[in-house]
Amino acid sequence: MGKIPCYVCKKLGSHYYTIDDYWHSPHTPEGITEYDRVCHECYHEVKKEILQYKKEHKEENKRLKKEEEKDKEFQEAEVKGKWKKSATIEYKDEYCTILHRMINNKVQFIKAFSDITKQGYRLIVQDEGGSVNIGIINAGMDSYYYFQKIEYITLRDND
Ligand SMILES: [Zn+2]
């Protein structure tokens, strides 16, 4: 087998490196295969870039992760704050609202229903929690009403 010139600088050198370190790197010389070799100088040049890239990437990832955690904490705190604002409004944020209708909150329920409709939420689905059967009468229902802010409602194609 004859000498293979360096894939990057095309020179013949004495020390050659395989490209194992180049795989999955943004600095992989374009078109290089496992049969190609890279000379000492080019290898270290590219290797430096790879190390630099990895370092930057690590810091970037660290920063992103931190932001994500912060975001999650914030969201959880927000959700906790809004959850069960009242027995009627089970949940509310700028995108959706969940109303809870119980046996004894008919007036508050209607008021809440009216309010959030006015605020631009639309009823998407109703979940009958089921009725409680006491003897021969149905003692009211516990049901949930899911609303979405109108601008976040995805319209079906044929609507
Ligand atoms: Zn070279």
C-alpha cells in the first residue's frame, strides 16, 4: 500500500491520523472517509477547533439547562398560584380555563362561564364527572368544562 496524502492539505507527511475524532463534529472535513488520513499538522489544527467547539457547546448546554430549570420553576409556581383559584374556576391561564361545576355552585358557575366567554375563551370539551345516585334520585353532577382562548383553538380543515 502506497502513501496516502493528507486529506486536508494534500501533502505527504510522516505522521498520519485516522479521522475517528472527526466523526460527528461540525469540523469533519467534507467527504472524508475512514480510509483517508490526516497529517499531524492538520489533525491538530482541526482537533483544536473540535475541542473549542465542544467547550462552547458545553457552556451553551449548561446555560440552556439552567434557563429551562428556571422556566420550569416559574411555571410550576404559576400553576400552583392559579390552581383552584375558586372551586368554580379550577384552573385558568392565558391559554385555557377549566371550570368545575358542582352541586352547589350553580350561580357561581354560570357567572364564571359568562365571564370567561366574555374574555375570549371557548368551550372545547365537557367532561361529565358522573352523577351520584342516592336512592332513586340523581344528586347532581360534578363536571368539568375545558375552555381554550379563541386564538389558540386549532380549526379543523373543513370548518
Ligand atoms: Zn495536512
